[in-house]
Amino acid sequence: MHISEGVLSPAVLGGGAVLAAAGVAAGLRRVDYERLMGVAMLAAAFFVGSLVHVPVGPANAHLVLNGLLGLFLGWAAFPAILVALVLQAVLFQYGGITTLGVNTFTMALPAVLAGYAVRPLLHGSASARVAAGFLCGSLAVAGAALLTALALGFSNEGFVRSAQILLAAHVPVMAAEGVITALIVSFVVRVRPETFPGVTE
């Protein structure tokens, strides 16, 4: 879901940059010194997960892990994802510099919204926590794929077919992300329940 240089219209690039800047600013206001290590570790997980590409039909898919960041970090997912995307663009030419705003927004906003949406389930039973992790992982990827498809579609009508292929290619990724996020949430609640205040094993 990395949109490369020269693909998006100036209006979409400008709108994405403004929205991403607002999200990063909101995230930075919520990051205190005690959380920096956790933010850095999850940014690293996001960075590494995107390096493993698996062919899915005519496209390549990879783990995104944005739902994991949204659930654990909330709005701080915005700066964490931005840093990881900058490194991917500079080191591996994934995406681009001018598209950083759009790429950050399309991946971070669904992550934040999915994280807050499922957070009440974390206070329920063990099965509810598994459901929370699965929903957060899968919905965050679905939202990111949808926003990326919209960015392509609004830039040029010729990209509509590409946007449809992108959405279809990420269906298996949604399921995989849901399972991985559910497993991680269940493990963290067992070993460090204080990660989610008010949640008990």
C-alpha cells in the first residue's frame, strides 16, 4: 500500500500532507517519556513487517501491523508510522517522499480508529480480547486499503481498476493481520496486563 512518486494528484498530495501533519501533531502531544521505548519498538515492528512481501495474484502483499500500533499506541501511531515510512522510503524506495503524507494518513487513521473502537472489548473475557485483536488487525488493514484505493481513484480515473485489485489483494492480509494481532494482544494481557489499564487476566 505504498503509493509511489508521480502517481497522485497535487490536491490529494496536499490534503494527505495536511491531514497527516494534524495526526502526527496529535500523536506527539500524547507521547510522554515513559512511552517512548514502546513507540519505538512498535515503529520498528511496523518497519520490519513491511519488508516481507508475498505474491497475491497480480500484486504483492505484506504485513502492515498498523492495527497493532493503533491498539497499543492510539494517536501516537501517527508519528510511529511516519518514522517507519520515512526509513522505508529512504532506505528501500518503498513509496516516496512527496507521498509520505498520504501514506501516513491512509495507514495511521484506520489504525487509530480501529484501536479505539475495539478497546472496550479488552475489558471483557479472554475470547472478547481475542475478538478485539482480530477485529483491530483486520479492520485497520481494510481501512488502509480503502483509503489508499480512494487516493488513487480521486487522483485519476485510470487508477480505479488498480484500486479494485489492491482491495482484493489485501483480503488475505486482513485475515492474517487479525490472527497475528489477536495472538499478540492475548499474550501481552497475560504477561503485562498493565499495558492496557483496567484490563485483568
